[in-house]
Amino acid sequence: MKQITILTALVLVASFATAQTEPPELTSPPPIPQERMVIPLREVVALHAKLTSTSDRRDRVAESLIPLRDRKGRIEAYIVHIKSDPDAFARFGFQNGDIVRKINNMPMTDAKRWNFIVDESVSGRIRVLVVEIERGGETRRIIHMFREPDEENSNKSVHASAHRASAMSTA
């Protein structure tokens, strides 16, 4: 009896496989919109110094990031609700109501992660931040690239040299 059941199953699978004449259409999800920002590292350091210059200022910046909690009370993200220094938030591409979900693919689930990211960025150990936010119900990425002024000039000169070399090789 078991042999008939296995045989029947194989026949059903084979008939199903042959009944599909075309493979199912594979679709990829739409790309996530992204915005790139190059910010001089010295500006990041200066903004950090300004925003942490007094305990009142630090508190007001911290109050601008409201924890978004799940049903169990765990932090799943932070909502941007700017209470101070709107120019600093705007410089980094944030708007009121943005929901910050991840930074460098790290879920923003507690203040320690924020502090780690800030400390590493100000020290220059993290030079690129990929911030995943929700804005108006849409997922977006803001890519921050922190550069020294001399890095910008050398990158431009390397790019220009490569472009000239490419143009000469096609001539």
C-alpha cells in the first residue's frame, strides 16, 4: 500500500511539473530610494561639539529621538521629533516624523547603539553611515560619507586623471 502511495505522489508531482509550461515570473522588489551626502569630517566633529556643549543641549537632542516601541514594549526604532538644532538634523537629511530603523544595517533598538555610532563617527573610525528610515510610509536610505578636505581633493584628482586616461585611450 505504501508503494502505491509513493508512486501516486510521484505521478502527481510529475504531472504538476509538466503542466507548467512556463517558469513562474521572478520579480525583484523595487529599489529603495537613496540620498547621498558628503559631509566634511571636521563639520561632524564641530556639530557634535556644539550639540553636546551643555547638558541642556544634550538632553534636547536626545528628546528629539523618541523610541518607537513594539507591543511588548521593546524599542524597534526611533522617531525624529526635532526639539532643538533643526539645522543640524537637516544637515544630516532628517525631517520631523522620520522613523530611523537601521544604521549600517544595525537595528536601532537602544540608546547604546546610537551612542556607539556617534562616537565612532566623531572619532573618524566610521566614515560611511547608511541610515535606513521610513518617511511618509516609504523606506529610504540616507548615505552619509564623512571625508577630510584633502580626501575630497585627492579623490577628485584621481577621478579626473582616470577620466583623462580613459579619454586618451579611446582617441
